Amino acid sequence: MTLLFNLMGNVGSFTLVKMLVPAFMAILFLQAGFDKVLNYKGNLDYFTDYFKNSPLCKTVGLLMPTITLLEVAAGILSAIGTVALLLGNEILAYVGLMLSATSILCLFFGQRMAKDYGASASMTGYFIAALVGLLMLA
């Protein structure tokens, strides 16, 4: 516990607050991205069925690796950026949050195209969190 209080004293509470959003995005996108990597076939089958009646139906084979790469990159950079904030470097966290916001927009677009309006509405909170994090780092 003493180590935590020493860390807070040396880093500052605003830096710790700035670390929360990239840490959140790291958890979100590392889990989502690695799930797609580890269960690629299952996810590809799911998304093929999910988009079967949308204009994106013929592009799932291209979109799946694209969103997977984007999510993994967002998660890794957000995780590294969270730690880098302790050293006073905000660039990696900022890039991680930009990739996170981009991933959320891609997911939102896909859900809207699939006419899954409930799921697309649930992206709003994630997008706002990414924007708040970006504004804190700007």
C-alpha cells in the first residue's frame, strides 16, 4: 500500500486519472482482438451470418482481419500507453486511444449497416470514453 501512495505522490493524481481511459480501452480491445485471433473461424462464421443481409455481406473476409488487427493494435498501444504515462510520455496512450476510437467507429458502422440498432447504440458510451481520454491527453 505504501508503494501505491508513493507512486501517487511521484506521479500525480491527474496522471493516474489520465491512465484510466487507456487502461479501459486496453482491456476492452485486448480481449476483443485476441478473442478474434484465438477463435478466428468461429468469429468469421458469426460475422458472415451477422452481415448476410447487409451491404457488407461480401466484404466480411476482408473486414474481419482488418477489425482484428485494429482492435489488437488499439489494445496493445493503449496498454503500453497506460504504462508510458507513468514516465510522462503521452504519445502512445494518445495513439492507442485514436485507434480505439477508430475501432469503435468501425464497429458502430458495421452494426448500423447490419441494422442492429441496439448494439450500435451501446457503442456510444465507449466512443464518449475514448473522446474524453483523447481530450485529457490533448
